[in-house]
Amino acid sequence: LASDMSELATGAALHAEHVLGAGGASITLAQVTARDRVGRVLDLGTGSGIQALYASRHASEIVATDLSVRALEFARFNAALNEVHFDLRAGSMLEPVAGESFDLVVSNPPFVITPRGSGHGGTVPQYEYRDGGAAGDDIVKNLIQDVGGVLAPGGRVFLLGNWEITAGTPWQERIEQWLDAAEAAHGPLDAWVIQREVLDPAQYAQTWIRDGGTTADRDPEGYAATFDSWLSDFASRDVGEIGFGIVVLRKPEAGQPRTLRRLEEVTGSVAQPLGPVFAAALAAQDWVSAHTDDELCAQRLMVAPDVTEERYFTPGSDDPNIIIIRQGGGLRRTVQAGTALAGLVGACDGELTVGQIIGAIASLFEVDEQTLRTELMTDLRGLIVDGLLSPVGLQTA
């Protein structure tokens, strides 16, 4: 993989047309992207072609776009170096592929929120690989709102992004608005957004100023002016924090409604690669959406091999105060369970149906079976989607 040398290698600040190599965000995106066999893939903002190279292993056709002509030449060289072919196109965002459709879109877009407008242009360096030229987080907003227009039915999107969090406002609220606008423009869209990290404006500015190679010891005046510009820009929009995360989108099959909108925070360690986890979760989401409670009760389930249970007792007590069901792989979820749910999970060995297990638990606890079933269904569906439980015969990660 050919790219420009980093600031650590050159000892100098980056130039505006710098073409990034295999950075942390690029590797993260490669790890979270599902790798099913697909037809057409769009790598939006390809840079040196990293995501397109990964896609070449499981796609029939790859279109790679970038605003930077220099980046496209690196991508062209890297394709030749690896003996693969990309359809390379110059242009901004989705403009080069207007009117086309894709089975998979991957994007590590230039999502870094960079000060714009009068007073900032002379003090804040602009880098093509990370600055999309839009104000605030509009690059990610516009991509989420517009990408549904180039998705084939069943097509999926995997992208990374930053978003601004207004002081005193839940981070999900802003992204919910983007998703509503996306559906208004292009129809139903399944969405799963995971916020992985949150920085305050000062931390964010320091991170990206340093990323460009501007440091207080090399250029104290330039560093101070750039830092002040960044903080002023965030303050002008009352930004209290900046979130970073993963966005997974899917266009339902023709005529089908949206079945998934999930915005959650997962800041702990995860077990990469997550691509197979997302693929399995989407398949499980389809499965649970297609089954009524009665149909689900007729199924046999298996506990995933990475699931463990923890029980915490008060000394001298016969009954646990807390029961934790823990996932060892994937997103490493923990679920605090009641005794009935824990008993249900523990009995899912593929032999008895869900209905038979619930009936046995209801009899043991001397409670109404129908009431218990109603109480457990939502949690049970969540455990299936998250991969802690799997229907016998359903493919999972």
C-alpha cells in the first residue's frame, strides 16, 4: 500500500494534499464492514484505496470516488500493485455516482469538524484527506441523508463519522433528525449507530491539530491561533461535546418497512472484527421481525458459546441479588437479568422449545404462564438480535 509519509516520518506538518495510508480509522472501518459476497460496491472517499482493496476480495465491481485527484492516483497505483481493478471517479461525495445503485457502500469520509468562514481560513490548515469543506458535521449529516438514494434494495452502508452534541441535548437527538430526513427523501432505512467515543471541544481540537503536525514546540503562535479558532467555532454553535462512532444503514427490500433504528453508546472494549457481528445481527433482526410471539415460542434456541453468567449474593443469602449475562465476543454486552430470564437462557440448549421452557419456569415459580411469556418476549428478542441466543438453524457469526 503506497501513501504519503506521515508527520512522524517527515518531522514536519502535513501538506494540504496529503494522502493518508492505513490509519486507525481506516483499519476500524475495514474491521466493522460485513464481508458477504456482493455485486457492486462504492468506496466513497477512497483516499489511497484501502477500503476498495478490502472490497476486492468479496465484490464483483468496485467504484471508488474522491475529491482529491492526487488520492485517486495513489488508489490507481495501489490497485495495479495488488493486481485488481477499480472504477475510479473524481468528484464530491455522491455526485460521481448519481442515478446508480450499489449493494454495499463503505466510507471513511473527511469527517473532521474544522473551523470555516471568515477569520479561520488563515489560521486553520485544511487537509483534503480529513476536511470535507463543509461547516460543522454537515459532511456526515449529508451522507446519511443522501446515501439511501444510491442503495439497491437490501443494500448496506458502513461508515465512520463525527457529530456535534449540543450542550444539554442527548447525542441521539441530532442523528434521529438526520435519519428522519433520510427516510423522507429516499424511503425506509434501517439504522444502527454506535457512539464509541466522546471528546470535549478542547480535546478534539488538540487531537486534530496534532494529527496535522502542528505542535506548540514547533510553531507556538500557529498552534495557539489554530486552537483558539477551533474553540471559537464550536462555541458559535453551542457544541458541548463531539461524538465519534460507527454508522450502519440498510435499505429494506422493495415494499418492506424499516425494522431497525438503534442508537446506542458502546465505549468499552470490543472484539474485532465486528463485520460478522453486524451481518449476523441484521440477519437476526430480520428473523425476529418475521416471527410472532407464538412462532417464537415454538422455536428451539441455543446459547452462544461465548456467553457466561455471573451471580452475586449477599453473604448468607440463598438467592442472588444480581444476575449478569455476559457476552465474551462481539460488542461484549452485559445484560442484567431477573431469575426467570436467567433460567430461560440457561435452559436454551436446543432441546426444548421456548414455550416449553417458559411453561416449566412458570410452574416452578407458581406464576401465570401467559403473563411471564409477555414479560420475557422483549428481552428474548433482544438477546437473539445481539447474538447471545441463536435459533437452531439460523446462521450467526
